[in-house]
Amino acid sequence: MKKLIYILNILIAINFFMIIPKCYNNLIDKNTIQNYLDSSQSTEEKENLKKEIIKNILNATGYEKWNEYIDYIDLKIYKGNIIPNNKEDIIFVLNLSKDNALIAIYEDSLNNKYFYKTKITNLVPVKKISFFKNFLVVEQILDERLGAFFVDNFIEIFYYDDNLFKSVFKKSIYYDEIYKNIWVNKNAPHDEWIKNVEKSSIDYLEEDIPKILSITNIIKYKAKSPNIPNPDEFKEINKKTQKELYVWDENEKIFKLKEKNLIKE
């Protein structure tokens, strides 16, 4: 019996010492953040602080493999109350590559440190973050003009539920694609190109039940060229404007399309 108790005590001690570094990695000193945001810091000092912050976030979120690319990672910092904890949260955006980004959310631990809470993954480079009621609005951009001939600048809204941030709405605010018509229509002329452009204006309605109003201009262009046409070679052939109203569904925890109408010009 004594031998069993001895073994259990050793296992408890081992687990304790394994937990300590993990907890330490989940903390970021507030002074480090403040010093980084302080405009009086020299360029070299800010760069060192930036790397310290990024390294901490990568380790806390399980993205350690990105440490070797730390010199190329873009860092953005936002503050707000997005988790229902009555504390100030700090949101870190790491743009890791041209098609990969990470958001890490830390909360105030009241001991001059921020404690890692959760993360949002499966993102493309983030342009900016904003807040709408209890929602986190993340503007992202996927630029594939060099290979796939399209660019998509869109917003994605996340809602904190059951200890996770869940995607509850997604909408392009600027989408531009170019393709050879024969790729989708085998009967089209070999030199015919199509360009589709969508531009959306989005308003977040501060009402008891959250709503999103979107006004979208959809324009279709056509051009004839043996190679990829220049922008001025495309001629407008069709244009329409539509209004969409999305309403928050509290039961399903998602924004649902409630109304969709064409706007006559």
C-alpha cells in the first residue's frame, strides 16, 4: 500500500511540473503589450517585443512550427469585451502567410498578465477586426489573382458559444473574378472572357434582435482576346443591385436571410 501511495505521489508531482510550463506559456505580460504599442519605442525594441509576443502566441495555440517564419508574420492587436466575462479581452491577429491566419483571444487575469483563452483558425489574411454587439467581425482577403484569377475581400462574423468562436455569417464586400468563358461553357468562343464583380455595403443594425443589411452591386463584363484582357478591354453587359436583410436566429445561433429584393435603378 505504501508503495502504491509513493508511486501516486510521484505521478502527481510529475503532472504538476508538466502543467507549470504550460500555464506559463499561456500568459502574456501586460507591460510587454503596452511597451510594444508605445510609439516612443525604437524600431529595434518594437521588433524584439513583436517577436516575443508572436512566439508566446504560437506556443500557446499549438502553432510552434511557425516560429521559424517569425520574421515574416504580421501582428495586429485589438482590445474589447467579446467573451462574456466582464473583463477586457485582448485579440491578437497573426497573418502567417498569403493564405493562412490565426486569431488568439486572451482575457485579463488581473495579475498584470493576459491569459490565453481560445483561438480562431481556418482564416485567410485578416485586414481588420471590429465589434458588433457580442459578435467579432473579421475582415479577410483571399488574393488569388496570380493563379486562379480572383480576389475575395469578405467579412466573417464569429459568435462565442460553448467556449468556442463559431462562424455565423460570411459575405463578400468585394469580389472580382476573371475566367475564359469556354471553361464553363463549351459552346462559347475561344477568345471570350468574363469578368464578374460584386461590391457590397454592409450595415450592422443595433436593434434588440441583431440584423445585418447588405446592398450589393453585381456587374458582369465581357471581353474578346486571345490572352488575358487588359482591364479597359472589358465592357459591361449586365448590372443589378440587390438588398438583403439577415436576422439573428437565437435558437440556431446564426444569421439567416430574411429578405432579398432587387433594387430598381
